Amino acid sequence: MNPVEFADYWRNRYQKNEIGWDCGEITTPLKEYIDQLTDKSTCILIPGCGNAYEAEYLWLNGFHNTYVLDFAPEALDLFSRRVPDFPKENLITDDFFNHQAQYDLIIEQTMFCAINPNQRIKYAQKTSELLHDKGKLVGVLFNRNFEGGPPFGGSTEEYNAIFSPYFSEISIEPCFNSIKPRSGTEVFIKMIQ
């Protein structure tokens, strides 16, 4: 088994502040996607949320049916201190693959590239299970390879093969508004149940 499959690996990363993936704010692709959402009652999950800048942005913009999930309680503690009025019942400490609930929208930011690549099909299946009929999986994935990992990279072709058994509509497009360090290395995904 890969150490990324265990909560202790991620807990240690947060305890040692080894969170190089953390941008310190919501990234442009997700901000611009959220800015065009109009239904504030949308039930949203952000799995593997880390510092959850996306959840903070959603919360501050009236999306109060937003839930964050991470199996490192340190990540949720950091988020809770930063956004103290975010409801404690919307903070979920759990293994994503064990989670049971239903959502309209799942936002993918850094979880898919952090899990062991042999769990990617399981991830696609689980996101599909967690979504209501016509629910959406939306977010950003890397379109490049990395030495070692995490992060673990991939390609559009790989993502199509992984997700197509579980989603009826799949859009994977080059990300035109990535943050500068990730420019030219990301794709924006929108998948409908």
C-alpha cells in the first residue's frame, strides 16, 4: 500500500506544514466556475478539502449547503479556525471512500492527484455514487506527469477512460485560467451523472 492511503501520512504533512500544494486562496478556475452558480441551495461536497479555500469562498457567497471532508482532522481544524462561522456539522472527518450522503455538486481540487493512482477508478465510482441524478463533478486535474508523487499526474485520455463508465456527460478541456505556476498543465472537468 502507498502511504497516501493512510490518514497518518496526511496528518503528518499538516503537522509539519508540508503542504506545498496549498495556494493560500481559491484558484481562478474554481472561483470563476463558482461565480456563475446561481442556486444557493445547491448541496456541495469538497472531498480531500485541505484548507478548503473553495468552501470559504462558497460560504462567504451564500452557499450554506456546503460540506467539506478530509481524513486529516488537522486540515479541518485549520479551516475551522480561519472560518469560525462555518457550521461544525458541515465539517466531516472521514475517509472519502467510506462516506455516505448525496450531493448536487462535488468540487475536485487536489484530491484526485493526491490519492494512489490505483484508487482512481474507485474514486470515479464513489463520486458517481455520492451524486444525485444529474449531479455534477467539477474541478481541475493535472494534464502532465510527475516524478514520484503525490501529486500524481495524468492525461485527458486516462481521465476519459476512468470516468466514462460512471458519468453520462464528460467535458475535459484545457484550463485557460490556471494560476501561473500551473499554467498549461491543468484541465477543467465537468462531468454529469
